[in-house]
Amino acid sequence: MKNTKNKEIMAIETFPNPFPGRDYTIEMECPEFTCLCPKTGQPDFATLHISYIPDKICIELKSLKIYLTSYRNEGGFHEKVINIILDDLVSACKPRYMKIVGDFNVRGGIYTTVTVEHFKSKKKK
């Protein structure tokens, strides 16, 4: 899949949903997320909370870890980074629903939390 970070092509691997006829939620916590502040070049640390209702395919965890690790040398404002991650994961697995919460550590005395959601659009009849 094409990575919307406009870097090299990044593969987020998937596997078939074992229960595609049922809505269920997959929740993942990624406590070691790091990206770089675009102003200072200093690392920004966050815990990412990813939850989604899969449709036909699910995200493979090792490839997700490798994908998220690729941000360690990337600069970007928190809002941009979390929205790009949502776009990339939605593109990879086309879920019925996905929510990502980026809970960033304090920086300059301010905590930042960015929440983004995706809802699969209903097909018109």
C-alpha cells in the first residue's frame, strides 16, 4: 500500500477476518510511539490507542509495530501525525469503524490528546 507520509512504500500487512459477519472491536495500545517535534527536533512520546471494527481483513501486529516505529525520525505536529496514521490504517484494512487516540506526554507544561475517527460510508441503494 502507498504510505501517505510520502516516504517509501510501507507495507501494513493484513489477514482475513475470521468472523466477517459479526461486529467486534479490536483494541491495541502502543505505549512506545515516538515522533519528532517539527519546531525543536526533540522527540515527542505518546501512547496510541487504536480500536477498530474490522470488515473483511484485520491488521497484522508485527507490521503495525514496524510501521509505527518508522515515525521515530519523522517530524510532524501531533494533529498531522495521528491523522496520517488513521488514513494509512484505513487504507490498509478498510474497517467498518476505526478510532485512534494519540495521548502525548507533557511538552512545555501542556498535555496533548488527538482523537480521530473513521466511519465506513454506507452504500447507497
